[in-house]
Amino acid sequence: MMKFLITNRQDLNSLDLPRGLCLYQLGKLSLISEKEIAPEKIDQKYLLNDGYLRNLDKDASDLASQKKSLIEAISGGWPLPENITGSFSAIMIAEQEETINLCTDLVGLYPLYYLTGNNDFYFSNSIILTGMISDAEIDPTGVLQRSLGPDFSNQGSRTILKNCKRLLPGECRRYNFRGSLISVEFDNRLYESLSKPDQDHDLTEEYWKAYKKEVRYCLNDSEKVNIALSGGIDSRFALGAIPEGKDITCYTFGSSENYESKIAARLAKLKPAKFKACYQPELYFPTSKQLKEYTWHSEGLELCSWLEITENADNRKREPLLLGELCEALPARKIAKFASREFRQNNFIKYYLKNEDYTFEASSPLKFEKWKQKKLKAYLIFFHEKNLARFDLDFDYDTVRKELIADLEEIFGRIEAHDLAYTELYDELFSWYTYTRMRLSKQLLLANTKFDAYSPAMSLQMLRRTSSLHPNIRLNYRFVKKLFSVNKELRRFYRVPTNQAPLIPQNAPDLFKFASWGLRSKIDQYLIKRLMKAGNPDKRYRLFKSINWVKVYQNPDLEKNLDEYFENDHLGKAYIESIKTQAKNRRDLKQWPFANMNIINAVALNAELDLIASFRKRDEV
């Protein structure tokens, strides 16, 4: 992620900018950027963006024509025309009109922040940089939302800085050079024109053709292509879409002996492509120095397994890295009503063997309100007085809860604007706007420290196409199965098993895959109980080798690293001690060693606050 910040302040020359940052004048505006040269001006306009933006009607390799047409498209209004695609957040500055457009894609994976007031404004893709350059106070509600479940994320447009907001999904805001808001518009084209629910359809050919074109434009004719290959279905989809003749390197994290790694290696060989399993388990609790570096450069540190790739990648200059679909839209995995293990077990014959159609409940204002109240309750339960008392922050208990409700109402408003046909889709879109947008997107931000990382399936074009497929033909991998069976580029990958149903080819009948999944799950549960009962981290962890979280917590530097992470406390002694205790209890097998994302989330949050506070203290001297 290349950091940038646009402001109307003209007094920044005296600032001792953090390393790697440069100051440029863009007419009446100031730009702080990591780029060594000022952005190119086209027709008196500047365009800065994270992710990628493409015009599908222009040649992918004609960069000048691409950029000019993209500037024209953003200037022309919102939402963007159907020939414009990409996964992005962007700022466009029009000097003659003295306007600034801020916009983001349908989910808003790449953050873009705005802070206005007191005659100054700041527009940036970095919350740390915004906190350093502005005098914005820390927002207690924002910090608490980042620290507590169920998402450990800010909700709606809230951030950890007071009055500093993040663009909502599909949002476009237009300002003048005085920082006054001109307009706010939204792109509400998800789930538009739902297809028929009939499973006997011919939609796969057009979908696959569009996805391959998306990948081609995403890669921008780069001869070298990298892909994060987990062995799952979505990354197989991306692998199959890479044009022939490319120099492909597949990366996966974890030991080469892990079952997932072996599956990924088989897939890479079928393409064919080079394969690299990256294994460095100490990175799951990185050194304090590493943690601060990645926090500064990405603001996306949470799933530390990605560090195994970024620390071991051997590309000397930035190259594209493809990721699979982050929101699991194609198999409709986020439709909560049908996603539970219990539902799948109880309805296996009906939906898996007989392949009957799913039934859906028509939406209505009353049903939407009922769903909202259920969601609010699920979040508010984490914001009780006992939890909040652990933080050394200046806040009012009732105010924090009221602000959380208001923030969630922003997300509810975005969902309501789509006029969804079925109540089951409320949960799916809510998941995209919260969990995908705020947490899974960090994979992109972290990977961007070493690559130009993109998720083509999350683009304007592809997410609109995916969401318009009727959920009945998406659920239970129905659309995926058809895609892989009718396309020769994908068919070979469907013969390879997945980690969920080991040893059974993915194209085998559901009965065999379900039996394999159930048996593996039962054995894994037995091995976990045996390990915990014995209190012995050396006992077998899984039937098939995988990321061994028991061993991750056996890091000999665990306590040392934890102490260094929180050397400067910006959260509260009681809260920090609870985080440290949780890590130690998992190490000592007093608690089951879950993935450490909630621990690293707290650590990274404290590091963000420390980077802001340290710069301000240095600047005051």
C-alpha cells in the first residue's frame, strides 16, 4: 500500500515527515506520499488509487488511455459505467473545477478516510498518517470497537480518530477545495436483476468468460504472475483463469508437509506453475520490530500466516499477486440460515443427495427491522460494563453503546438501499460490509507490502455478476460445480481433493465428500481432546498435518514479544493483561489454542496508536 494524504494545509514544510514520505504541491493542495515523484496530471486532473481500476473497452496495456478514460468516468458521475471495473479506493482531484472526488468499490476493501472541519481537511488511505498530520483526538468508541468482539473492527464509517470517517461500501463523496461537502452518492447495484432460480441454466459460460477477462485486465499484461494458492475452490478458480504462457509462481503459507500445501502443489503442477510453500512459524508472533514495520506499511496485520509469504517471497520488484474471492459469494457461504453444520447435517439428503431447490423468505420492512434488532443485540452483548472497565480510556458507557448502534445503522442503511428480495440475503450482505470489508481485506493490505495484490472476484464487474445469480443456484457449490465441469481450463483442478474432504476428488458425489469430511472431523475432535487432556503439545494435532496452532504458541519468545508489544500502553493495563494471559493460557493448554488473530489485532491496534502518539510527541519537541 502506497500511503498518501491530501490536505489544503500549506504549512507542512516544517514537519519532519516519517521516513519514506515526500511532500508535493498540487496547486492549492498539499500531497504527502510514499511515491518518489508527484502524480501525473491528465487534463488538469490527478488520480490516486489503491487496488486497480480498469476500462474493459480499452486495451489493457495502453496505460495512458486507461488512466484518461478512468478520470473521465469518475468525473462523469456515480456509479461508474458498466465498462469500468476493478477493486479500489480512489481520490480524483480536478484543479479547474476545484473539486475532490473520493470513491470506493462495492465492498470497500481498500480504506479511504476523510477528516474535515476547522478550515482544514485531510483525505488519506492511511489512518496512521492521518493521525500523525492532523490534530484529531483518539476516539474511545473507535478504539473499543477495534478491541472487542464479535468483529474486532470499527463499524460503519467510524475510525479510531474523532471525526475521521472511512468511506462506506460503494460510496462516492465530492468536496470543494475549502473542504465543503458537495454531494454523497452510493452504488447500490449488488443483487440487481436476480437470475431465475432454475438449476438448469446456461449462465456459466458467460460468467467464466467475464472472469478470465477480469484477470487479464487485472494483470495488465504482466508476464510474471503470482498467486496465493490455498488449495481451496476460489484460488483454483483464479489459477485456472491466468492466461497461458505466463511465468506463474504459486505461494502458500505453512510447511510443505501440510496437507493443504500438498494439495496446492498438485494444483500448481497441473497448471503448470512454480510452487513455493513458505514456512516460518515464529512469524505468528513476530518480533516487536517486525510488528511495527508491518503495521506502519500495511495497517493490515492480523492473520500472521501471510508474513510467511511476504518474508519469504523472492521477487525483487513489485509483481501482481492474485487472491481468491474474499467474501465466498459464489458458493453463498455467508447465507447464515443454510451455512451451519447442523443445518447441513439435518438436510443432507434433501439438498445434497436429492438436490432439491432451497426455499427463501420474501423480504419486508417488518422482517428487516426484526433482523436488525437481532444483529444489534449480538453486538451490544460485547459492550457491557465489565468488558469496558478494562480500558483506560475517557468514555461514557451509554454514549459508547449509542454510538455503536448509530454506526451499525449506517451498515443497515446500505443494506436496505439494495431492496433485497429475500431475508436470507440480509446476513450475506452484512457479512460483506463488516467481516469481509474490515477483516478479510487485511489480507490484501498485508500482501501489498511485497506485491501488487488483487482479488479479481471482488471487482465491480464480478461481484455484481455473482450477486445477481439467484442464491438457489449458488448454494451448495451448485454454480461452482457447473463451472468446473463445463470449462476445460478448470476441469482438471476439480479432480483434486480439498482439505475439507481429504482424499476424495472434488468431482466425486457429495455423499462420499460428506462422509470424508465427517470422519476427518470426528477424528480431529478426538485428537484435540486427547491432546488437551494430556496437556502435551507434542501429541498429534490433526489427522492430516495442518497449521499447528498448538506449536505456534510454543514460541520460546512468546512472553518477551508480548511484553515488547505493549511496552507503551495505549489501551489499558487490565485489557492488555487479559490479552497476555490468554496467549499464555493457550500456550500452557489451559485454553484451546485458537488462531491468534484476536491477540495480534490488539497488538496491532496498540502499535497504530503508538505510532501516532510517538510522531506527535516528536513533532512537538
